[in-house]
Amino acid sequence: MNAIPALLDHLVLVTPDLSATVADFARRTGVAPAPGGVHVGLGTRNYLVSLGGMSYLEIIGPDPEQSAPDAPRPFALDGLAVPRTVTWAISPPDLDAAIAAARAQGYDPGPAQSMSRRRPDGTLLEWRLTDGDDAHPSGLVPFLIDWSATVHPTASDLPTTPLLSLSATAPEPDEIRLLLSALGTDLDLTTGPVGITFTVDTLLGPVTFD
């Protein structure tokens, strides 16, 4: 099993207190996450850290400068009491073909939908991803993303903490493995309560988050 899954685009670390979690990441790693941007209408904003290559960590939480959205914030953020890595994303070469291939193997990752956010420098980023409402409820099966012609987040000189490993636990790992295979990726899985753990390399030594 590879320490880093095939096609990995990014990890999603969700927090009820964005500034506190960003400060904690900086304290533990010696690397300060960079402001990502605002998700207008969703009530969230994010900070980013490169994990090396074309992969990155997204730290996402409530945006204090936005009013509360009409619908629940993404990633079940409103019910979260502590920071947690809740899911991950892969970027296949052809999003629509990957969705069709997964459906042919018995797993429907959901339809692709368009999203966007504006970086602090004003650059508009636009992408397509599979609908999270149709994803496996554990979060262990990644959603799919296609950045198309837009600039990938890792192309913006992000601070870097190279990813050393990504792993997860699940009550029935074999069920998750079948779905991962349908998406053309894999994940180091063992038996246990649902959870995702990743370790990054830093000047302070390896640091693990869950």
C-alpha cells in the first residue's frame, strides 16, 4: 500500500475556529498556512498548505465576516466541536469519465457541480467537483475535483509541509476498499472507528494530525 494515495488533490481539515486551528498548525509545524479565500454564500473561508507536488491541505472554517448562510455550512461544520480531518479529494485526468467508470463499477460519487472562490489577490478560482451529498457518509471515500483551466492552488507559492503518509480507520475496511478501487485510488485502511490521519514533514520533525 502506498503511503500517499493515487490522484490525491487535497485533504480537508474542518474546524469550528479557523484562526485557532491555523495558529495551532503553525505552532506545531513551524509553517504558517496561507489565506486561501472566501466561499461567498457558504459562510466559510479557508487557509492552505502545500503537501508537495500537486497536493495540498485545506483548513476550512466559519468566515466571521459573512452572515450565517441560509443552508448548513459544508462538511457538517456547524455541528463540529473540535478540528477534524473529515475527507479528501482526488483529481482524475477526466472527471466525467471517472464518474462514469465508478458508476459502471457500482459506486455513484454524485454529479459534478461548479464552484468558485476568490483569492485574497482577487483572482477567481473556478472548479467542478462531485456533489458531497451523494458521497459515502464516512468521508473516507474521496470526492472528485477538476480544476480545468483555472490555476491550481499549489501554483500560488504556498508554504509547504511535505506529506509523509495518509491513513484511515473504518469499521469495515473492505467496504471502503471496493469503493476506492472504483475511483482508481487507494488508502491505507485498518479496522477501527471512522477516522483519517495524516503526517507531514517539518523542520520540527514529523507532525501527525487527525
